[in-house]
Amino acid sequence: MSDIFDLFKKLFPSTDAPAGEMEYIIAGLGNPGRKYENSRHNAGWMTVDYLAEKMGVKVDRIKFKSTCGDGTLAGKRVLLLKPQTFMNRSGEAVVEAMGFYKIPPERVIVLFDDISLPPGKIRIRRKGSDGGHNGMKNIIYLSGKDAFPRVKIGVGAKPGPEWDLADWVLSSFSDAEAKEMGGAIENAYRALELMVRGDIDGAMGQYNGQ
């Protein structure tokens, strides 16, 4: 009976176990729901969607409180992660995936929106504080680490003091801004290729401010 059971396990391995070695996690932060689809706060999700298209990957598997998919980027096996927890609880998803694959923060790249950068610009950092971003804040809090490489994607500052910050980051891009965002997301993709090769300095030198 045990021989039959062992054969069954070989023929039909559990989908809960990682197949091979996952080398990186790329987590794009955002909010689930149609009303948030094209909002500034979902710039991280937009970048993951673009990356998935370039990699030929579907981000449609439900796991780690996320939709996810895995494939190869620059010769490295990468998990693409879109937390479904809402922004302020992004750490629940990211830390769960890290624990499952035993991946350290240095190989978890987080993509998120930054109001201090204009649309079309990105900024790469090797590690650091949350910078006031609630999604990043939760990831650092739950992991106890701040050594996450990150790509900040500019979404523009609020137009004036009359704007509530929450309303601003949940607003949609204008047509002109959307065009600028396309360039930023392409640059983020190119930067990520360098980052998973271990060349964060090269990515920073080439793409920061671009």
C-alpha cells in the first residue's frame, strides 16, 4: 500500500509544495476591486501586470492572500505577487509568501506608488524606511526588516491643500499622466531585470529619475 501511495505522490505532487527553487518575489502593491483598478495607489499592480505580460505569465493563482504566478526573469525563477488584502495589510501576503519559499528580504522586491515623484519617474532603493507609504509600513512591521529592495513609481503630488491625500491616491490618472506612466512601467521592468541579476547599483544608476 505504501508503494502505491509513494507512486501516487510522484505522479501527482502536491500543489502546496514549491516546485524547484524560487529565487525572488516581486510584490506589486495595490487595492482589489474594480473601482481601484486605474488609481494611482495601484501603480504597483499595474507594473506587475506589465511584467507578467512580458514574462508570459498569468497572475491568477490564489495563494498567500494574493493572486500570483511564477516564471523566469533574467534567468531567475520569480514569483509575481499581487496582495488582495488591501494596501494597509500588504505585509500579511508578502510575509506569508516569504515564509513559504524561505526567501530573505534582500530578494523580495516591492513595487509601489510614490507621490513625491511625478508620473513617469521611478526611484530604486536597496532598503530603507517606509517613506510614509502604508503598504510598505505594514510589510516592514510584520517582517521586522527594512532590507527590501523597492521600486517607487511616481504618481504625482496632490494638486493643492484642498485635496485629501487618500482621495488623491485613489484618483485616476489623466490621459497625459497615463502616457507618462507607460514609460515609467517600462523602465521599472528594465530595472527589475538588472535587480534580479543582483545589479541593484546598476539599476539605480541607469533608471533613478528616469
